[in-house]
Amino acid sequence: MIIEGYNFNEAVYTSIIILSTVGLGVIHPLSVTGRWFVIVLIIISVIIFAYAISVVTGYVMEGELQIYLKYRKVRNKIEKLNDHVIVCGYGRNGKQACEQLRTHHQSFVTIESNDRIIEELNLDGTLFIDGDATKDEVLLEAGILNARALITTLPNDAANVFVVLTARELNPKLKIISRASEDTSEGKLKRAGANNVIMPDKIGGTHMASLVTRPDVLEFLDYITGRINIRLEEILYSNLSDRLKGKTIRELEIRNKTGANIIGFKTGNGEYTINPDPDTVMQPDAKLFVLGTQEQVSKLLEVLSS
């Protein structure tokens, strides 16, 4: 189209080229059709570029990038964990378990899928995986191959059974502790591979009844377990130095050297003894249960391993 000696196609083409900052240079002269094609192509490219910029800007401004970077940082920390505990579910029981692990300076990872609870985990800095604990990939992401134990506190017994089955298959050496609501679920969970099954409702009822029949005993135990400065610790045979392995409890001189008290003994066969005889010999796979203050237990661990 030519208006008073001026080529309209040439004007449009030149304007688009200049406004888009593409440049005026071409390899060879273009036909009218070619020029219109270039115009459409440039306009589409500019629109796509502008949209991409707006998406990236919104991504950064809305904090999604910060969330991604934080999540990636958490993932990196989880990948470096070893000999940690995995807690499936951050409900009432799961939260209490995490608090105890935190008190004893035990590293742990929580698996949770509830959005409201995940916001809470984000705020208190707990390492967590957002996902379904019954899935293999989620447990692997939580580092189950390097974990020492798994605690599953999901409200549904069937889900806990599935978690136990999956975890036992992925890591046969893992210590697994599961929550149960129904009496019939206890046997199923143990057959699935759980080492211990805890029924909070039954324990709570027994505890309340004991406060009536033996109030002072229970209150004393609550006092001991609730005191931060008092520890009930287990001493493994493998924790002993070579010079102490095969010695009797008397020869360990725990009371004289540290002030802590030996209140229980477990043999390699799983048999328990309360207030063991001083002539009891420390044999492979045996355990001692010791009660004392934080300072006494810390000194005990130092003496037995030195």
C-alpha cells in the first residue's frame, strides 16, 4: 500500500523493528509477506518475553522462591543425617515424641501431610518432609536407609500397619515403634515388623487408675521423668571400653565413681532383672539401666568409655 508516495508496509515494518529493538539489518530483502511474517513473529516474541518476566517477578515477589530455597536447604540437611529417627505424623503423640527427642539431642525428621501442621513445623524450624508416610519414596526421602529408628503415630491403625510393612522392607535393621488405637491392631503391627506397639489410651487409663491405688509411687515416677536434670539411661555392652567388658557390676564401680545408681539389667536374651546382683557379669548384648542426674550420667558415660 502506497499513500502519497509513502510505502505503508515499509513504515509498519520499520516501526515494529525499531520499537522491539530487534534491529534494522536483514540478510536479504524481504517481500511484503515476509515482512508481515516477521512483524507477527516479533510481536508474539515480545508478548511471550513480557509474560515470562511477569511470572518470574511474581514468583520472587510472592515469596515462592524463598520457600523453594528454604525447602531445598531442609532437603540438604536431611540428606546428611545418619543414625536419626523418623517420626510419621505430628499429631499429639508425634509432637510429644519429637519434644522428647529434641530434649535428648537426638536428630529426627518428621513426615506430615496436613497443611496447617506443616505451617507450624515451618515456624519452629523442625526438619520435615511434606508427604504421605505410607509411600516408599517419601520414606526414602526422609533417609530411612540411614535411620536408626522409626516412630509412626498416624491416627489410622491401617496406615500405621502399612508404614511398618514398608519401613521394615526398606530397612530390616530399623527399630520400629508404632501407635495403635484398637487391641486387635497390636498383633498385626508386630507381625508387620514393629518392635514395640504403644496404645496411648490404655496407658493413660492404667496411669489414672494407678494414681488412685498407688498415688505416691506414680507421682514419684512422674517427678523423676518430668525433671530435666534427672536421666534414666541405658548403657550398652558396646559402650564399654575393652578393659571393662566381661567385668561384674561390682568391678565397674559405677556408684563409687559417678554417684549414679544401677536399677536394672537386661541380658542378651531379653530377660530383665531389677536391682541386679553386684556379681552380674557384663556379657555381649547386655544392657545396664542407670538412674542419676545429668552430671552423674555424663560422668558415667565418660568413665565407662575411657
